[in-house]
Amino acid sequence: MHHSTRIRLIEPTDAAPIAEHRARDVEAFRPWEPAQPAHFFTPEGQAVRIESLLAGYRAGAVWPGVVLADDRVIGQVTIGGILPQPHLRRGSVGYWIASVAQNQGHAGRAVGLVLQVMTDELGLHRAEASTNLENLPSQRVLRRNGFSPYGVAHSSILLNGSWRDALLWERILGD
């Protein structure tokens, strides 16, 4: 049952389930993510966001995925900042799983699947990620998928009115 994690490219119809999860999880995600405007938590706001992600996908800069458990959308996994040039070939992995589906291994499996996309579909050489210094669950997900921490980005994200440090992670693909 818990091995049913899948990922696929995001679609416009994912707006409603994503908005529902994000509205329910406002408090749970507050420590880790910047504040969002009210429309972010509506299907309409997510539809606009998805259209923008798909435009980035068509431009080759983003691979925006959703995470599925038993064919239900439970989160997102995104490869952002893709640099496809032969001498760079890197992208940055980000993910979230709705609280109702957490602690079942979905994030770890989704990151493993997106690393395959980076290697096989996108031909990337290097995967990067960043986590809040205090976000130990997210760090475990990366460690399990072969990422190593390589530095701290000081004062890199504004959360709840204060600038926070981020831990930077890397994994060389195809090893």
C-alpha cells in the first residue's frame, strides 16, 4: 500500500486538491515557508501558479511535478532553476507533502523518482536542494536519497519577519 507513491507532471486540474492541502496546512508549513497571499490558497490562485509552472516547463527552466499516493495528489516535487547547458547541467529539488500523508515515506520516494527524471529525462549531472537548518525531517529525506550538505547560505530566506539561514545540499547524478 505505502509503495504506491508516483510522480507526474503537474496539470491544471491539480489546482483544487493542491489548494485544499495548502489551506489545511497553513499552520503546519508556517515555520518552513514564506507567507503567501490569500489567493494562493484558492483553486483559482493555484491554477494561475500551475500555468506559470507549465510555462517554465515549456521553457526548459522547471520540471513541476505532483506526488500521488493511490492516484490522489498529496504534494508536489519540483525541479527548479534548471541549467541545461553542457558545462552546468544542474537543477534544484523542492518538495512538500500534505500533512495528511506525511510520515509514510512519500517524500523520500518522490525525491528518488524525481532524481531519475533529472538523470534519465533531463540529462542533468548535479542535483541541489536547500532546507531550513531546523527542518530535520526534510534533511532526512535528502540524506536517504544520497544528498550531502555542503554549506550554509546565511540570511537567505525571510520567514516570519526574520532572515533565516539555509543548509545547502548536493548530489552528483549518475553515480
